[in-house]
Amino acid sequence: MQRGISAFTRVFDALWLRRTGTQVDGPRIISAPRRKRGALRSIRGTGNRFRRLSPTRPGASLSPMDAEAAPPRSITTHLRGVLNAARGAWAQTARLALDIALPTLCVSCREPVHGEGVCAECWSRLSFIAPPFCPRLGIPFVYDPGPELLSMEAIANPPAYQRARAAVRYDDVARTLVHSLKYQDRTDLAPAMGRWMVRAGQELLDEADVLVPVPLHWRRGWSRRYNQSGALARVISRQTGVKLASEALRRVRATEQQIGLSRSQRASNVQGAFKVAADRSADIQGRRVVLIDDVLTSGATTDACARALLRARAAQVDVLVFARVVDTHRAPI
């Protein structure tokens, strides 16, 4: 109790000295001499004399003086600052404790990692796709064949979409990333994967009007609880500012899993499975659309989606995926 009274007294004395005029000399505070009551009345009675010495009149010799002393800092403001600092320190401590108790592991080798979810060794094993590649399908070339030269696959079987781009090859590490996002609820991987897709498809996104993710059938979406293509599309939309139309394209027919099917079986499996919603046709008509998906294998799903978008009078359809299958046994050109 005595300590509280002493602290209150010190605060009160400091505020009083600030209002009445103080002089700070190092760590010591020297208070101005107190005036007696009679002297205070005499000063009040001689206010006109000080007005004659106002610095605005010629011949005045006194320096300007503030009419009022600056008000003391609010105790509420001080407490608010202390609470904000304590809140930030607590959040940082809790985050550190969580990282120690449940560290982020590399999705491929399960080693502790900070940030992206992929350790340095697994990062070096990711095969990022860079030029030279087919300007139509985005398939990487072994060597540069020259400008605007298409791959044999693009010439023999041209797709409905205009261009396709992928961030990485669909190899071991990329497969682990895709399966973790798709089947293991690792939605924390979407931001990193989406940033890599933005870098790979920058030329497509610069010309895009709207992003459309490849949709899931409502039964499969209910069982998975989220659409991995939609998660990637949301990241890309935030990164680039391109409008996202997640409900424009719908899968109106349930299809079998494409895994294990041949190219012709994949095409027939998704034929007529997609349609643009009638109430969302304005989002597609006359727009340059970029279709977002996680993996491009045979291209049957993306081709069926592109045909549905073109039937809804889209001006152009491009495809941007995280990974694409590259057939190394076939010559790219």
C-alpha cells in the first residue's frame, strides 16, 4: 500500500512541476520556486503591464511565451502502448513455442524446414520449366529450335486452348507436393505453389481478364472439403489482381478418376462434363480466360474445360498449371 501511495505521489509531483514550470538538469528535476499567495495576486493584478511588453508591439524586449503549458500525456494512451507491445511479444513467443513443439516439415523428406515447406535439397530436385519450350503447349525443348517453332504434339493434336504453361515438371518432389495439397489437406502449400505458377505464367496473366479454376463435382468437393485448383487460383488472384470467377465453370456430371486411364479413355471420360453456369455467362463472354489446375497430364480435362468456356463465347482460353507431365521417351520436336 505504501509503495502505491509513493508511486502516485511521484507521478502527481511530476505532473504538477510540468504544469508550473520545471527545469530538467540531467537525471535531477529542479522545480521552480513556489510563489506565495500574495505574490500570485500581485502578478494577476499587473496583467496589463505584461501586455504592454507583448512581442507584437515595437520596443518589446521579452521573448514569446506560450499561453498554456503542453497538456500531460494521457495515461490511457500510455497504457494502450504498453498493452500493444505486450500483445506483440506474446504472439511472437507463442509462435516460437508452436514452431518448437510442431515444426514445419518438408513434404518430401520430412526434415524440419522454415517457410515454404520444401527443404533446400528437395528444392534443388524440383525441375522448373524455363525456355526454350513449345509456345503452344509449354513442353520444354532439349535445345532451342528457333522462335515460334511448335512441338510435334502441338502440330499433330492441337488443343482447344491457346497456350499452356507449367511451373515444374511432374517428377517425384512435384508429385509429393500435388498429392499433399490434393489429398492430405496441406492447404499451407498453396501460397508457395501459387507464387511459382505466377512466375511461370506471367505472360498469360498479363493479358488475362479472369481466372477460372477447374471445378470438382459437388460430391467429390463435399468429400474433400475444398478444391485444390480453387486454392491455387485464389493465391494467383491475390498476387496479380486478376478477377477470380470460381463459380463460372461447373462440373455437371460426375466422372471417374483419370488415374490409370489411357489418353482416349480420359477424353471420353470428361466429354460433356463441364458447362458454364447460365447466371455466370457474363463473367466469361468476351473475356480472356486463364484456366487454373494442379497437374496437366494428357490435357483431356483442360481441353474439355476450354471447349465449354469457348462455347460460352470466351475470347481466348489459356491454361496455367503447377506441374505438367513431360514424356521424355518422345521427341519434343
